[in-house]
Amino acid sequence: MRVYFDTGVFIDYLSGRGPAQILRTGERRGRTPADLRAHAERLFGRVSLAHKGATSCLTFYEAEEALYARLKESTKGVSHAEKLLIPAARPIAIQLQVVIEIFKISVLDLTPGTIRLHLGQVELQKRGVRAADALHAASAIAYDADLLVSTDDSLLQLDGVLTNARAKTIICRDTDSAVDLL
């Protein structure tokens, strides 16, 4: 099975591990941050053992921006905070690279073909799927994914809507139910 991971899965995995812990502080769909972390770890492990996994290079940008935004909230009124926050947020990209290497996850480029595919997905536009999520959906299609794992409602609502290059429907699941499919 070919599995595509959205950024949120990596954030789940990294929560509780260094600076990313401030990104997952509350429950999601009745699961604690510890549950989310455990589901992501189990999922990455299963994919690395018997399947193929991939994410977009967009994941690096989104994770760093999420951490930067959270850090910025806590530095209102601090002089030069914006410059000081970059070195504080950048390590999440390094952590992502380590996770990708540990679990043998491919990183897909955003190519002109991916952008054209993204722009041609009228259903995503009609459903109001914003750019980053739509680019993840297009990357999953281009990767020929069987399963798109996401933490975002807008992508989870695409279950049964997207089709891969083999004209098979892409399953969209959160980490807990994705583990059960592998």
C-alpha cells in the first residue's frame, strides 16, 4: 500500500519531543496528545515495515510555520522577537528530516505538474479546500497513494472523493483508523 502523510501526522509524532510539544496541547477527536503521538508512531512503524510512505516538501514549511506562529504568540512586546524566533522554530524541520529517515518516508517535490494537478481539482475548490491542503491532496494523487493520512478535517472529508493514477479511490483517514487499515 502507498501511504501519503499530511503535516499533522508528523506534528502528532513530534509532540512531546522537544519544541513541537507546544503544537499539540489538547485533545483531537477524543484522543489525548499522548494517544495522538502513539498512533502516529505505530502508523509510521507499520508503513516503514511493509508499505511505502511519502509526504510533500510542503510539510517542512508547514511544521516550521506552525511552531513559529505558536512561539510568536508568547513573545508579544519582546524586541527583535521575530528574528530570535527563527532559530527557535527551525529545529522542527531538522526533527522532521530525522523522522523521515528513521521511517524511510519519501519526500515529494512540489513540481509544476503537482501545481497543475492541484489547480485542476475542481472538487477541492467546490469544497473550499484551501491551498496547503489542496497541495497535499494533489501530492497524494501524484504519488498514486492508496491512503492519505491527515489530521485535518478538510482532507478527511475527501474520503472516497480523490482518485489516484490507477483510478482507484484514495482512502482518507486520521492516524488511529489508518493504523487499522495496514
